Amino acid sequence: MESAMATAHTLHEEPNYMNIFWALTVLTLLEIGAVYLPTTKLVVGFLLVALAVTKAALVALYFMHLKFERPTLGIIALTPMIICVFLIFMLLPDLTAHNKLHTPSAKSAASETAHSP
């Protein structure tokens, strides 16, 4: 039993976790920088989702060791992720659209009450 576990453990090399850490750090810095891009909210939203999916994939592959598991386990984990990303992309245009039903701010509400008889 001990030797079977030892051979299963030596079948794959351990990833360099510091490289993964630095990759996640760079992706996080890119996410922070993406917010300040002079573009539409929709483009920033797509970029942020893409960076987040990349970070989630790195964590799942290396820290959760999915890279070294059977392919069917990867498919089981990937299917809900694809559905989730699809739903987020479908909702992004609505989430980033300007509010068409503008609610009056406190300043405009105060000016309306001052002008009413």
C-alpha cells in the first residue's frame, strides 16, 4: 500500500508554486489596471471576467491538482465553470448599461420640493 502511494505520487512533478503565485499576482495587477482603462464598462467587464477565469483555472489546475487527475474529473469541474462564464457574459451588457430609469438624487429631489407650491 505504501509503495503504491509512493509511485502514484512520483508520477507527476510538483509544480513550482512560486511561479503560480507570481502569475496570480501579475493577473491581479492586470485586473487593477484594467479598471483604469479609458474604454467602456462592457469592455472592462469582459476583460475582468477573462482575467478572473484565467486565475480560477490556475488555482484549479495547480493548487487543486486537477492537472494531474483523470481527464473525466477535469470535465466534471469544467462543465459548471463554462456554464457560469456563459451566464456572466450574457448578463454583462445589462449589468454595465446605464440606468435608464434614473432615480432622482437627493439634490434634484430637494430642488423639486423647493419649486413646488
